[in-house]
Amino acid sequence: MEGGGRPSAAQAVLLTASTAITALLYSVYRQKARVARGLEGARKVRLDGDLRAVLLEAPGRCVPYAVIEGVVRSVKETLSSQFVENCKGVVQRLTLQEHKMVWNRTTHLWNDYEKIIHQRTNTTPFDLAPAEDSAGVTVRVMKPLEATELSLETVYEKFHPSVQSFTDVIGHYISGERPKGIQETEQMLKVGTALTGVGELVLDNATIKLQPPKQGMPYYLSSLDFESLLQKQESGVRFWKMLTVIFGFATCTVLLFLLRRQYRQHRERQHLRQMQEEFRQAQERLASAEGGEALKNACVVCLSSTKSCVFLECGHVCSCHECYQALPEPKKCPICRQSITRMVPLYNS
């Protein structure tokens, strides 16, 4: 604590940073909790003959947040894997990723570094259909790439290591970057994959569509079943809640520490003022008991004995002999703070 009981700059920065982190974590926790509550309250519908009737009875022929489970079925054509034979899908993502080692000048260690140098995603229209009846009612999936959890299966992955000469190795050590190679990956949402969709379900003319909700809730296309998806979200809520509680407790601890220090400083200032007041009252009592002349001749140190010393070279007469003996070395005049070269006794006749 600085003078006056104010917290130091470091303590103020620590309290501010801790409060800001706690507020940020609480904001994330609130958002995650809202998403989990919305997902828990989503309406579960079945891919059967009653689905169209349900939408016809709903306001605006729309269920704002619905859960539906089915298998992926292409509408017209499918996408073929570039590397795996007889692998058909409706979403295809090709990725080229660079892997290298980068020298950290702070820690003096080589760290792994990954960078996507090229990525292309191809899509084709697809439906969610009942697993047991392929000829039943289907739901057209709109804007699948906007889904929070688009479950793509890795169907091909190959790492191409970089070939380096001795000159290249020396140059890489000098530059602080050592290429490891290029990783080629193909991911697909294959036809026949069981999928859980969570979003806005709407009847548009004769087509039932699943699309991103308009209420700010997340859009899901996950290979997990609904219960597993809900448990995953609730687990995330518990994690962020725990972080919020830990940082909130740390913030309260810092705040209580600073308040305790400030209270102790306040008590010390009160005690000092009380001592000063008692000293002033003692001076007044001494003046009233012995008269102004006695106070005038009293030692300025103890205020009880009579002045009996002359300090040279300043010439001040302000102390009794006992208080002069008690002055710390080198002895200085209590009035002007000049050094006392010698003391001459004062005798009052």
C-alpha cells in the first residue's frame, strides 16, 4: 500500500486484470448456459408422415428450434473422393497443411508450427431421410457449412516430408525455420451417415427445410445423437462455470486483502491522531497547572524538567541535562538541528 492507504499501482493492475478476466469468463459462461438451455428446450420431431401435419399446424409453418435425426441422402448427384474408390459424399473438404519447426528466441526451443496453405470445400444438395424407410418424408438441409459442428469424416490423409540438402539445413538453422513437410487431407460427409440436425424447421411449399435459426441459437449438424450432443454442451457449461468461480474467488481474495490493508492503515492513522490529541491535552494541562512561565522554561523534549543546557555553537537553551544525555550521536539541537560542538550548563540563580 502507498501512503494514505491507497493501493499500489501493481495491486491496482492485479485487481483490475482479475476483475476483467472474471467478467469475461462470466460472459462466456452465460452465453454457453443460454445455448445449453436452448438446446435442451428444442422441440424433438420425427421423420415420419406426421411431420408435414406438425408444420402445417405450427405458426408460420415453422418450428423455430427443432431437433431431427436421419441419414444423409443426396438429392441429385454425389461427390466422389479423389483418393478412395467408391467413396461417395455430399460435402468434401480438401486441405493442404504445412508443418514446420520455428525457433523461439525467448524460450530458445524449437516449436511445432502448422499453417493451412490451401483449403477447398465442395457441397451438393442433400436431405435427411429416415433410416428405416428411404421412401418416406425427407428434410432438405440448407447451408450446411454454417453449422457449428459439421461432422466430416477423414477418408484420406498423407504426409509428404520435405527433402532437404545439407545447404538447406544450414539455411534453415540460420533463418530459424525448419520445414517438416506437407500434410494432404480429404474429409467427407458420406452418404448414409447418421446425422443429428438442430435448427429452424420450416415448410416451404412442398419442401421441408432445415436451416440456420433466426434467434441467434447455434446450428448443428452432428454425428452425435441428441443426448450426447446435449451432454457435450452441458460439460462445456460446467467447465466455464468452474473457471468463473475460480477467478471470481481470486478476485474476491485480492479485494479483501486490499481492504484489510487499507483498514489497518486507517486504524494506524486513527491511533496516531489519538496520540497527538493526548499530547496536546497533556500540554494544556501542564500549562494550566504550572502557569505560562513554567511551560516557557520546560524542556522541549520531556516537557517536565527545567531547561538547564546551552548548546554551542547555535546558543539555544531548550533541553534539560537528562534529555541532552539521551540525544542520539551525533548530537544535534532539537530546535535548529545544528550539530552540538559542546554543552554549557545553565544555572538559574
